[in-house]
Amino acid sequence: MRAVIQRVAKASVSVKGQIVAGEIQQGLLILLGIGNEDNELKCNYLAKKIANLRIFSDAEEKMNLSILDVAGKAIVVSQFTLYADTNKGNRPSFIKARVPEEAKELVEYFVDQLKSYGIDTQQGVFGADMQVALVNDGPVTIWMDI
């Protein structure tokens, strides 16, 4: 399971000009890739880790607060391209990415896990051609591969 976690001042996701995940303010945009070896246990671990990740600034401008502490919101966008293998040729291979039907179930499970921590979480449309808009705050971008 791979995630790119971006601390955002605002973010939204659109499909065909319609906003499907809505214009959040302070929070996280999470690009989530599901691999062939991923399962619910990994989703549980990643959701807990992200919920408690201290990447928001406190009163002294130190990254000391979590999304829970700042009552931030999250948007999760499925991103199979995080499993791109570019070692051979010029066209990426995605053989290590989970098949769409199974990946979709785990993405939804992951979103439910974030919600179980009390995080207002929205998501993009699985498999759709999405346009992601964001203002990266900091910028703070963290890569997690579990």
C-alpha cells in the first residue's frame, strides 16, 4: 500500500466539471495506491498512522499536531499509478497494482477506517478521469509505503 499525503490549505476533486469531493479547507489530500499484497490489516495500520501523523503546526509553528487535533478534513483519491514500474522501456507497467475490483473494495475500506477516527473524509470516483485541485500547505508532502 502506498500513499502520498499532502497537507493542504484547500483541495477538491472534479469529474467532468462536477465537484465530487468537496472543496475542503485545512486537511489532507491522500493519493492511495493499492498493491497486490495489500489487505485490510494494512488499511487499518495506514489509517491509524495518518490519523495520528503530526504534520500540522502548533502555536510555535512546529509540526506537532495531527489532523485530529486540528479537526481537519481529508480527501482520498485512488491512484494505481503509484505502482508504476518504469525500469524497462518508456511505458510504465502497472503489474504490481491490484486489479480494479479488489482495489476499489480496499480503498473504500480505508476511507471507512479514516472516518472511524472521526475524520470527515470524502473520496474521488474510483476509476474515473479526475481533476485534483489543491493548495499544498507548507508545502508538506509525505510518501508512505507499507
